[in-house]
Amino acid sequence: MRKRIFIVVLILLSLLSGISVTAESRDFSVYIDGDYLKTDVSPIVSSGRLLIPLRALSEAVHAEIRWNEADKSIELKKDGTDIHLAIGKAQASVNGKPTLLDAPPEIEDGNAMVPLRFIADALSYNIYYNEEKPSVLLSSGENPTMSVHFIDVGQGDSIFIILPDGKTMLIDGGNPENGKMLEEYIKANSNGALDYLVATHPHADHIGGLADVIKEIGADNFYMPKITSNTLVFENMLTEIKNIGGSITAAKAGVVIDKNDKYSIEIIAPKSDTYKSLNDYSAVIMLTYGNRRFLFTGDAEKVSENEIIADKKADIKADVLKVGHHGSKTSTSAAFLSRVNPSVSVISVGKDNTYDHPSEAVTARLKLYGSEVFRTDILGTIKAYSDGDTLEIRTDALSPEIESAPLIVYVTKSGKKYHTKDCPTIKSSKNVTAVSFEDAVKKYSPCSVCKPAA
Ligand SMILES: [Zn+2]
Ligand SMILES: [Zn+2]
């Protein structure tokens, strides 16, 4: 069945009124199923239609192209759909059925530029147009796809998000040495300034690369908790915000970053004004899109977690949890985890880090709660895609070992309990044996100190 094509309101209006699309064409971002369409030549607007480079488009939609130099005609083929068009000609056809183009294909800097909407339509993509951004989102499903990128910054956090309306968001910016890489990553995956930038708390592994990002990419809205730090990285970040004339909104429970008919981004912590640990100031963010929810916890520890769950009615259930504080045992209490109950957990952590993150007790607990654990130190950058219903995790290096490895717990020769590896009660025991959790539960009960099953 042919999918309903959503009318591109502004483009339609501009056709009727004879004026062209107001936004500068080079500012347009095109996203296809959650991925940015990076092109060497910027899209152009012709007769109110967006023309984009044929080669980049065909690669992104996995279509075959055939170019005929003699008559400058183009054939595009995908899944039994056969599209014909030619440079400078309004006549085109889809599966032999002739159609007239409002904007014929053109040559720009040696690149064949083709009308995006016509091709998307012919290939049964749904099209969403966001005039404000401006961006065009093509979706092979009913709704546009959002993507959440847990960028591998070693020991630190940085999460880049392409929202379902083409807006972009960055939560944290890794370490100072990650700045350049983050700048390149964001430029390869979007166009123009970020819409939202959150610095969860002023630790160097979260705000380190932000000065570079703010200077080179910029952001329209800044959020950070009301706590300062007399470190150079913090000063550098503030200087760059000041340089671009940015204003900062205090991140605290109840602040709504965005809420519209498609999605909402809400800050649910910090709930207090002062904490002993800087980590507890972390902005904790709930992102809801359709039936799917993502919870980003920064480095929030149990103090903040307990404040969040103290509200018994608060719905903090999420499908994806960005595990707090790099999987440290200071965070992700059983009580908090039972309320979030994530099917997917992401731990942003550095290989062989000196903190021994993540804690084995935390990864064990996540698995016991039925959460699949994804770690940046093992998998590199981890991306989650959702159209509000579906949820798909993609990594460049899906490691089969970690996903299929059985959960291991530890028992002593004479003991009746099973423990996590770092449980203090078995530290001095000589005869500690590793057994699978599956076997352990048949003969042993969970230790009440390390609470491996809690
Ligand atoms: Zn951290
Ligand atoms: Zn921290």
C-alpha cells in the first residue's frame, strides 16, 4: 500500500503564492530515517522546491542510479520502483507513468541536483518539513525517526540527539581533548547550531569539550545546574557562551526544555539547591517520543536518585537508561532501577579507566533487571533509533561476547550466598569460585551486603 504523503505546508504555500522558500537553501538539513544526509554541495531551492545532490540521496536511500550523458537523463531504481528524469526537463516518470516536475533537475558545481520531494514521494517515504530549523525529514515509517548517539569520548559523557523535527541537542561534551572530535562528529551529523546544549554538571569529563563545540558550532539554548566550579574548563565554557551571546537556563526539576505534539524533553533533577557531591547536581533528563522514553542521568548519585523516587507517583519508567556516573556503584540503586526498569542500558565509560568503572555490582544489577547493557568502552559510539514505537540499537562493532556472556556471580566453598566480585564479605576468602547466575540461584541465596540480586 502506498503511504500517505504528508504535505509540505510551507513549500505548498510558497508555490501557491509564487514566492520561494524563505530560508537559505544552504541552511537546510536533510535527515533520512534518523541519519543526516551529508552532501558536498548544499541543497538549492528552485521554484520553491528543494533540489539535492543525486549521488548522496541515492546512496542514502540505497537506490541504483544510471546516468546517460547523451541526453543528460537519470534513471533511479529501488525495490521495483523505476524513476526517470532529466536535467532541465520538467517531464519525469515513475514506473512509466509520466509526471510533471515543478522544479526540473539542475547541474550545480558538476553535481546533478534532483527534486527531493518528488523522489521521496516516488519511493514512498513520508516527508516532514520543519520550517523553523529548517530541515526536511524523510521517513520510511509512519513517523520521523529520532536518533540518540552515545558518543565514545573515553571516560566521560557526550550524547548527541537528532530530534524527530530535525532539532539537535547535545548533553555533555566529554573531556577537553574530545573537543575537536566532537565538533567534527556534530558537523558530520547535522548542520548549523545546536538547538539545545545541556552541561549536566561542571566536571571536566562532561564539559571538557564544550568550549570547542560552542565556539565552532554554537547553540541556541543552554542548560546547566546552578553550581559553579573554579576550574579552567568551566571558565572556558562560560567564556565561549558569553562570546556567542548565549543565555543559560538553570537546570532543575520541572524545567521543560521542549514540549510539542511529537516529543517532550523534561528535566527531572536536581530537586534540591545544595548537595555534598557535585555529581548530584547533575541535570537528569527525560526524553519522551511516542511510546519510547530515554532517561539521561549525568553523574547523579543515590542522593539524587532517592529524591527522584521519593515521589511515588512520578513515572520515571524508561526504555533506555544512560546509566549514572559511568556505572559507578555510587549510582543506579536497586530502588531507582526498579522504577526506571530500562530494557536497554548504556554505560559511557573509558577503557581501563582508573576508577574501575563500571562497577560489576551495577552491571550485574542491570542484567538482573533484564536490561541489555551496552558499553562505549567495548562498542565505541552507540546509537539508538526510534520512531516513537520501534527501538533499534546500532554500533559499529557489535561485540557478540558481551551480549551473550552469562552473568557471573561468586560463591565461597562453605558459604550459602552468592556475591558480586567486589563484595567486601568475600574479599578475604580464599576459595572463591565464579559460577553462572543461573546455577547460583538454584543452590544459593543473594548476599545482603553486595545485593547481587537486588
Ligand atoms: Zn563523569
Ligand atoms: Zn561528575
